[in-house]
Amino acid sequence: MDAAEVAVISGKGGTGKTTIAAAFASIAGDTVLADCDVDAPDLHILFQPSLIEETTFSGSKVAVIDKDMCTECGLCAEKCRFGAAKPPAIDHIACEGCGVCELVCPEEAIRMVDRVSGHVYNSTTRAGPMAHARLMAGEGNSGKLVTEVRKLAAAIAERDGLSKVLIDGSPGVGCPVIATVTGIKLGVIVTEPTLSGIHDMERVVQLLDKFRVEPLVIVNKFDLNLENTDRIEDYCKKRGIHLLGKIPFDPVMTASMVERQTLPEYAPEHKITSLLREMWDKILQNLSSK
């Protein structure tokens, strides 16, 4: 049986998505943790994973010139829109991997080779196994790298007989988020009571609707603007979206991160820890009904 995937996502950065995902990971058990925020991963800061295996990720191509075959005719430089072709060499930073230089080279001295775009990590943490990755600076195709992380997490779950994969997704609604939510069971949206938070939450709900993924909503720091929190609750009621809970603003969240601990580890008896446990129980109930 395939492991059920639950993604914690948000329409914008800074809502507390990763903090809440890490707290759920500490509570969950029987779960693989997957950090799919490959452009700016930070779950490793809290969990300090021990690396088991590292593999390279090639998400694009780069041109290479065979200097022995190159006659320096300059045709590749003439056709390169990015100024990368400088025969008998290629500027690998400027090269976009379009392949035009290979196509026009009369001596067939240019070939496209895989470019190392990032790394995928299979690790273990105090909360259980973890699949994560890092996209190298300036590289694209983060959606492909997210897919590799999810594949690894699913393989670990199958190997270890674990029933769930808990994903920390990227903020926004772009390619890496689409790669994160495709085919998952539940999308837990963490929002905040600001105008931008509400707007971006609505965009994520629309995205999940397109992929037929049930949304659940958590309002973080809800007491900073009760009027906007009411707007979020009204929106959820009108759309038939389950509001998992509301988390108050509390400096204990920052204090736990300074100690590189999740809140359930740092303050197991705190009221917010109890709230998080209740929310995770609701997520499990929702999964069991599917």
C-alpha cells in the first residue's frame, strides 16, 4: 500500500509553514519527512539530519566544445543569445542549455551534457527518515527536483513500512508547489491574518481545487488581527473548507527555534503543543476517512 502524502504549504513565505510541519513531524511517528522547499530548504536546521546517501540531480544541459575539433569559426558565438559561446570554450554560467550552438556547429564539435543542478539527500533524523535536497544557485527545474524528493520519500516509506509522508512544501503556487501537491491526499495551508496572507491562501485553494486535493487551513498568529481571522473563517465556511485550528502569537515558537528544537520537543506541555497535537489528530482522522 502506498504511503499517504500530506503537504504543509502556504501561499506566501513567513507564515510559519516549516515550523508547523516540523512540529507535526515530531508528533507523528510512522512517517517519512520530505523537505520539498528545494529552493530554500531549512528543515535540516531544526533536525540536523545524519546523511545516509547523497545523489546528484541533473535538471538541465550545458554545452561543451571539443577543442580539438573546433575551428573557431565563430558561428556558435553569433547564434548564442546568451553570450555563452566563446570558442573554443563555453561560459557554463551564462549557458542556458538551449542547444542552438550544437545545432549550428558545422564541425559537430559541440555536444550537450548533463549539468549538475543540485543534490538529493537520504538522511535520518530524531523524528524519523528524511528525504531532502538542495538546488544549486542559479539553477532552474526545481519542480523536477521536488519530484525526485517525493520519489525518494515514497521509496523510504515502502522500504521501512511507513504509512505516511509529511511534506514541507514551497511557498507560492509555482512549479515546485505544483510538483509537491500533484497526487497527494491532503494539502494543509498555513496562512496568517494579513491581506496578503488571505489573498495567497485563496490562490493555493484554487490550485488544490485544480488538482482535486482537499484543502485544510491553519491560521497562524491569529490574534494579531482578529478581523482578518474572521474573514479567513468566513471564507472557509463558504467554501466548505475544514479549519484545522488557530494558533496564537507566542514568543515560545521563536525560543524553540533558537534552541533548534520543534515546539513539542521544547515545550511538550505548552498550550500550542496541545493545539498542534489536536490538529494532527484531525489530519489522521481525515486520512482514515479517505
